[in-house]
Amino acid sequence: MTRRVNYEDNIFYLTLVFKGIAAGLKLNIDTELYRDRILEDIRFLDRTCSSIYQSLKANHLMIDRLAHIKGLLKLNSNLMALLKDILDERFPMASALEQDFDLLQRIQSNRESELAGLREMTARLGESGSDQEQIVSEEEFKFLLSPEEQEDDSSG
């Protein structure tokens, strides 16, 4: 049985998780209570973004693929900026995460690599998008004309 992946909802949910992390980092919350949770959420975003990226990369025939790629690209860009702000210690909680900077830098590197791949996919799909539309339109046009030709042949 084929499993249907709802990319739009998955990316939307990850964006909500991202916004929760970003909001939490801006607050002056107890680092002992929330440090592990924030790190685990960042790891979760990294793993899940990577999984969705691999799926989008492998599934070339997907409807709305470009829209999903753009959504994931935006999420990755935002996550990269957040990681940079953490590593530059722009958040009150950043100093509590200092011992995990190596991990955060690896995650940032993962996101950077996939961001480049997403940009390449977007550029490739953008270039071929107009060609694909033309091919589909031509096939649809032929399909629309074929019943009329058959009707003309049978009545004549």
C-alpha cells in the first residue's frame, strides 16, 4: 500500500515548531527547565527537514513539488538564521546552550547543505517549469481535438 505524504501539513507543523523554539529563545525562561527541550526540538527539526528533503528530492513526479520545495527552503533559511543567532549568542538562553555549540554548528552545516540543494532544485524546476507547461498544454490540446475528429469521421 502506497503511503501518502502530506508535505504541506508536515512543513506547516515544522514551521510551528520552529516558531515555538524562536519564541522560547527570546524569553527569559529558566534554562535548566527548557534547555534540553529546545535542543531536542532543534534536533527534531534537523532530522525531519532532512527526511522531507530526501523525499522531495526522490519524488520527481509529485504534484505541487515546487511549492513544497519552496516551503522547505523558507523553513531551512529561517532555521539557519536562528542557529546563527544562537551561535552568535543573541538570545538570553544562548549561553546555556554554549556546551552544545558543536552540535548546533553540525546542524547548521546540514541545513546549509540542504538549503543549497533546495535552491538548485528550485532553479531547475523554475527553468523547466515553462517547458513542462507547454508540453502538457500541447497534449491537452491534442486530447481535446481528438473527440471532434472522431465524431466528424463517424458522421461523415
